Amino acid sequence: MTQISVRVDGADYSDDVEPRTLLVHYLREQLGKVGTVVGCDTSNCGACTVHLDGEAVKSCTVFAVQADGSEVTTIEGISSNGTLHPMQKAFHEMHGLQCGFCTPGMIMASIDLVNDNPDPSEDEVREGIEGNLCRCTGYQNIVRAVQQAAGEMHGRTDAADTLGAQS
């Protein structure tokens, strides 16, 4: 066993973990962060995407011991005082989800994308989320949700009007 200390969703944890434990399994099984979904365990689907020190990572590709001393944000940690994060709100309003299985990872990847590119084009959104698979939606509403959230996250009030014109 190896001792790790991590900050997850604003709370500090210190735990013993097997060196081969994946971050996704540590989050779900030891911390109860079940919003981080185990999709494929091969890094193909992106359902397990979290932020590690502010960057989106597929948590099935990171050992928990590699997160020692780091800050992890999961889907459970992005809302504030019961208020949805702008990306969560946009996914809801723009119908950017169907079954919801990919949604946590898609939202986490999209937040990272918009943090790096505050005004992504449709092509830039599609490229930015290409590591996250959705088998239900066809992506059009996901792209619209990301663009709407980008506007809200960066203080643009015209984002929803522009998106409505694109419909």
C-alpha cells in the first residue's frame, strides 16, 4: 500500500491505495464519487474525464498514486451551492444528453476546452471533444451546449441569440 494525499472537490483526503489502483476506481470506490463513470477502462470513451490540477484527464489512464499532492475536480465538484455550473446548465437547456452515461466526462472535457478557448467554433468544439464518445446524440446539441456555456462562462450575453439563429 502507498499513502496518498489529494484534494478532491475541495476536500482533503489521505488514504492508503494499492499502487496499481486507477484514479477512476479510487474516486468511485474509496471516495464515493460515482459521477465519474467507468466506461471502457481503455481510455477510448472519455466517460471518466476529471480535472487533475486544472487539466482534463481520463482518470482510467492515471494511477491514484500519480495524483498524490494534486487537486482533482469531478463532476460532483463543479456546481456551487446547489447551482449548476454553466456547462451543466447548457447541456440541460440545449438537450445535450440522452442516456447521460457520457455526460459527466463530456462536461468535464468541455469545461477544459472552453477554459482554453473562450469562443470555440463548431469545428473547434467537435475537435475539442473528439476523445469523448456519445453513442446517443449525434453531437449537434452537445456542440450547441458547449458554445452556449462558453458565452455564459466568459460573460457574452449574445451566445444564446447566436445559437438560436443557427438552428
